[in-house]
Amino acid sequence: MKFFWIIPFLLLQDTEAFLMKNARAKLCLQASPMDGNLLLENCNPDSDFQDWSWQGHSLMNRGTRSCLSVAGDDTVQTGLCGSTSWDCSDLLLSPLGSSQGYLVASRKGVTLSNTRALEAKWQDVRDRSVCEEKTERDLYVLAALTSTQVSEHAAGNTTLELGVSQEELEQLLWFFRREDPLTWNYSILVLSFVALSLGLLLLAMNIARNRKRKIHVYQEAARREQQGEQEAKQGLMPVQREYSPAELGKQDPQDQKAGEVVVQWKDGTVTSLYTDRPEDSM
């Protein structure tokens, strides 16, 4: 099991390579396979001589398998890995343990200078800082260490590669391992149940409100329909009526004629429904 941690490092040797593009010149740093000099050429992702990767604090070229090194006061070329360590911050590359300045792209090629202008800033093809590539690689290394059981000898070699002490590495490992995901999982589960309950409550309230609204609309329509029917019946109700035999018996026989229909109107007047026509008109 202790050899499984080697797999991520083998993968990082090839997958974490990146181009180093100068922010001012817009050209990429390329290692010469002949004499170890450094060139500035058009960026070509397919060229192994433009692929660089972080190996601890060293920058190794994939094509030459050599690292970026300081050869003189301000001369930079490729050489043996481990001879020069580089500090990377805010797009700037500077040799560790010296005050020689920063890696700069100039007309002479690649040199060291104290300027912090654009010619001293290095990016990848995605315009990200080359320092971010180093940070991501260190995180991958820590993830590999936390996911497997590493022997003390392997952990010691890893600390040398990362440039951190054994105590700092153990503290980082403790920080990544101490996190318990159960609290977060239970919190998400509780929040899910709360959201589900709230959704069901809102759904039930909406259904009840719609049902009440429909009942109210139906009752209102029924009331209006009933009121309309009553008004229609009142409009069709006759205003005349025939007298009953008892009422006819109370009337004066002299005033009532045979076959005469008497109608009493709403104002109290009593008239004959059919008026007699004069016999002369016959």
C-alpha cells in the first residue's frame, strides 16, 4: 500500500506541464536542446521544449529534462535540477537565497534584472500566473499524501521536494484529515427535509385557497342565477286575478252580469275584463 502514493507523482510529471509566456513579449520560454540556452519563441503547445513543470522549487523542461538555473551574475540557462531554486509570487520568478533580481525577457534573451515591469511577469497560455501552477501541484501532492498511508522515508523525501519541514507537513496533514464530513452531511439532510416540508405546506395552502376561491365563485354564481330566476318570475307574474265564488257572492248582483269577468288591479280598482260592445255596433 505504501507504493500507491508514487502514482500521483508519476502522473504529475507529464500532466502538470505548462507554457511560460512573457506578459510583455507575448512569447514563450523555450529551452535549446543543443547548448542549454533559453529562447523566446512563438507559443507552441505541441513543443516539449516549451513545456515546463514545477519539481518542488525547481522548474524542469520536459524536452531537455533539465531545470532552469542561474549560470552567472545575470545569466540564466538550463542545467542540473536542484542547482537553483525559484521563488514565485505575483507572476514574478526570482532565485531563492539571492538578491539577483527577477527573471526578465529582454532583447538579449532571458536574464536577471531588478525590474518588476511586464517583462518580468510570466503566465501560461490561459493568462494565469505560473505561481498558480506551483500551488495546484503542491495541493495535488498533499491530496496524494492524505489519501494513502505513506512511510516515514517517503514522507521525508516528499518534504524535501515541497520545500517544507516535517513538522509543517504533519500539521498540514492533520488539518486535512481532521475535517469530519458528517456534520456537513447531516446539515444538508436537515435542510433538505425543511425545504421539503416547507414546499408541501405551501402546496397544501395553495390547494386550500384555490378550493375556497372556487366554492365562493360557485356560490356567487348560484346566488345570481337564483336572483335572476326570481326577477324573471316576478316579471311574468300576471297582475290580474279572478274573483272566487265567495267574493262574487259579496258583489251586488245588479252590478255583475252573467259571464262577466271582474279584475281587481293593484291600485284597488275593480273593472270588467271584457267590456260590452253596444248592440248597435253589431
